[in-house]
Amino acid sequence: MLYVRDGQGSYEAAGRQTAVDDLVTVLERELTSGSHVALGFLAYEFAPYLDPLVAVCQEPAPLPLAWWALVDLQDVEENQPQSFAPGDSLHCSLSSQEFCQGVEAIRDAIGAGEVYQVNLTRRWEVEFSGDPAGLFQQLAGELPPRFSFFLQDQEQGWALLGLSPELFLKRQGQVVESWPIKGTWWGEQPARAGEKEQAELAMIVDLVRHDLGRVCEPGSVQVVAPWRPVQTRDVVHREAVVRGELREGTSLRDLLQTTFPGGSVTGAPKLAACQRIAELEPVPRSVYCGAFGVFQASGDFTLAMPIRTGYVAGGRLYFHAGAGIVWDSEPQREEQETREKVRSWFQALGVES
């Protein structure tokens, strides 16, 4: 098992623990030297380990900054989910008023030419007891989202509930793809995106193309699908498909260093948007907006973008939602969008949004 916690990287194997400076390089080395797969996640705040210029919240997070288990899939256990009991007092890191003020601050930065788009998010938390897998099963339903993922480390005392519709990054051979999601509508709104949603996605597609272009063969990065609708339980999104062919010799660290965190959850330009996020969001995102998924020994992998994702640690459940803020954003609508995206979570917990 490989993980980063409290700023220290560790590798545990055969009852021994070794300090690790470069988790990603060690992970790639261990995968290529064996026949295992790796299951796990990178927190959003892992980004400075890949690029020190990325600004992130400095407050402590409930989960490790990274956690990967090297396993034989035949040994993975599936247990019957048990009941759970949430508390009745829900706390949010940004009130409705504070979130709207954040939207206005971003619009001011856009007007000043500092950024084009910033993804502003907030976190809800509530007391939680019982089995996190029970909540995951209820949220997933009979038709789970396409990148659903449940992971629990009972020794460290946390569980991850991933119900994401978004693909951050997929590698198959030398071909790499990203399916960024931007633009949201719900309820009686028409099942299409307007000019604002088109602009949101177009900006991020350009960013993803640029990121992949730094590690792909010249001219190989293409927008395979400019946009297509993605239906989730609560809202509808639009997504694009960006594909490229990696240059020979591109390491996992090279690829993650140029793409992480994903542009759909930062904004553009990426470094400037991350700085705004660090200034406006008072709590860490943790695994939310990071990456989770599976690495194969062959080098292939699938990493989802952890939106619609929550986690349980220390007797509390945390879940997040956000919105892409552009010049045309209306603060009240953006605030409502964050609540619409996690409506199913509120319903499953029996709490008011």
C-alpha cells in the first residue's frame, strides 16, 4: 500500500513500512514489476507534489493526500452493506451568501483579465454512524453512475463513496483520453445548453487540449466529440471527448504533472484559477476533484474525476459540489446549481438542503 498522510509518503508491504519521496514514480515501478493492479485515489491537494506552482488550501483534510493499494482483484472482498444513520445538523463550508460573494469575486477577477473561468465549490458535512457502504448502495441505486467506486480502509478509519459521471483520464496503450464535463441544467429547463454552458465547456476543452499537447505527439490531440449530453440522477451535463497519442517514453509522472488537477474542476488559466480557489474555499477538497480509479500492470489506467463524491472519516460524512463561474454567471443560479447536483445526497440523508 502506498499513501501520503501528514505530508509524509509511505510504502507498506510484507509488514514493513518505508518512507517514499515520489509516490507516483514508486507506484509506476511497482506496477511494471508485478502482475497486480492498483486501486486508489489522489486528493486535489496532492497537486503541489506534482507541480509546486499549484496553490491549494493548507488546512488539514480528513483523508490522505494519496492512497493506492496494490492488489490481486481475486482477493478483493465484497461485503453486504449494512445500515447507516446520519445526524440531523448539516453544516456547509460556504453559506449561500458567502458562495454568491465568491461568484462576484471571480467575476471581478474575470473583468480584470486575471482568469477566464474558476470552478468554485463548497463542502457539506454531517455526523455519520453505521456502514458507509449502505449509503453508497442507496445513492448508486439500480443503475449506478458509470464511474462508481467504493473504497474503505478500516485501519485508517475512512471510506470513499464515488458516484462520478466524469472521466478525468484514460490510457490504453499510447492513446490517452479525457472527457471533461461542463454546463449544467435541471428540472424544467430545456435539455440543451445555452451560450454560457457552451462557453464553459469550450474554455475547458481548450485547456485539456493544451495539457495533453504537452505530452502527446505533435498534431495528435483532437476533439473527437465537441459535446454530448450526460444524464445523471439529478442534473444533465454536456461533455466533450479529447484524445491524443502519447509520445514514447512518457512516464506516469509526466502525464499527471501536465494534467492534474483536471481543468474541468479548476478553470482557466489553470494556475491562476487554482490560486483563486485557494483564496475563496476555506476547506480542502480532499479526494473531491482529485482522481480515483484503477492502474493496470500494463500501464493502462482509468481515472475518474471525483465529482458527486463523498467520504466518511472521524464519524462525519463529507460531500461537495461546485459550479464553473464565467463572466455571464448569475450568483443565485450558480448557488442553486451546487445544491441541485447533490440533491440525491440530501434525500438519502433525510436532511434539508
